[in-house]
Amino acid sequence: MQRAVAVKGCGSWSGPAADQVVLDYDGRQRRRVVLRCESGSEVLLDLAAATGLGNGDALVLEDGTLIAVQAAAERLLELRTADALQTVQLAWHLGNRHVPAQLTEHAVRIRPDHVLADLARRLGATVTELEAPFLPERGAYASGFHEHGRPPKTPIPP
């Protein structure tokens, strides 16, 4: 079985990948695990430290081969508010609870949680269930940030 020993961030690699893995959010937060590629082959993820893999990253195998990482669609809650101030207030409350959150232009997406859904409704948000890849903001101290403090752009589905 081939070993993936490094990660290249989204936008830092080019060319075709030999294969790809499709992983949900939990599956992208790993250090050592056997991954099944789309082709059916298996790769041992064997990193020095736990790493948050991003949509569009590439796993680097020992021989230099690249395996693309794709975020899988999963159940999410989309929280929409009437205006920017309500969105900022909602984001503050979620951040105060250290909840991973994906920020889009018009909504905040979180993993399903009935307590947080009730909180969002009390703050005036509409809560909608949907299936989409979960691409939460990486923390300011997370790896993968360039010198300006923003992660590389990854496509965010509508």
C-alpha cells in the first residue's frame, strides 16, 4: 500500500492527479488512516501531525504521485439573517462556542445541531437543512495561510 506523507495546499500544485479521495469534514481532519480512492485503491495517510485537509489539496505519495482531495457533500444547516448586523451577531455567538462555520456571501453554514439551530432562530435567522461540502473557515493560526492571513481560495458551492 502506498503512503501519503505530505500535503500540497489548494492552488500550490498543478497538473493532473493520479486519483482522488472524497472525504467529509471529519475525514479531512486526520493524521493516520487508510483512505479509499475513487479508483478503489487504498492509500495510507501517514502524516507527522494531524492535518486539516482542504478541498482541492493534494496528498503527496512517497513516489511523488498526487492524490486530489475533494470535500464530500454532507448534511448541514444554513443560517440566513435579514441583514449584515444580524449575521455578525450570529457569527459572534457561534464563534464564542468554537463552532466550525463556513461563511458564504449570504449565509453561515454549520453541522447539524438542534441547540445551535434554536439559538440561530432566536437571533432572527432562518434555518434550512441542505447537503453540500462543508468548508469551514480555517483558524487564523491554522497551517495553509499565506502571509496575508487568508487561506487559498477554494470553490464554494452555491
